[in-house]
Amino acid sequence: MDKNDIGTNAGVIWHLLADNGALNIREIGEHTHWREACIFLALGWLARENKINFLEKDDAMYIELNDSHFSEIYY
């Protein structure tokens, strides 16, 4: 996996969150069928770009889009 793959995966997760709202790691995995390592790399990319927020709910970590970036189109 190279940086381009990670960026592409970040875009997929961005669209997944835009379509479904906040999801936890397990739910992202169910939608994408990716290993956790791939999900974490993509989430790191999105976090570094300040595109997502992390919140804890019901003893699970959920990821949601940062509202200030919701209107952007992520490629």
C-alpha cells in the first residue's frame, strides 16, 4: 500500500461518513471490508486534514465529518 492508496481509501471513508453520518470502526469495516490497519491509515489521513472528529459513545469510538468541511467534495 502506498500513499495514493491511503488517500483513495480516505476519500471512500469520507463519502461513507457523508452518506451515513457517524460510524464506528466496526461499521466502517462492514461497509468497506478492509483490515483495521487500512481503516486506521485512512482515518489518520482525514484527521491530519482536519476532516473528521472522534467521539466516544456507548463505549465505542465513533468518527464523524467535521461540519466545517462537509460542503467540500473529497476526491
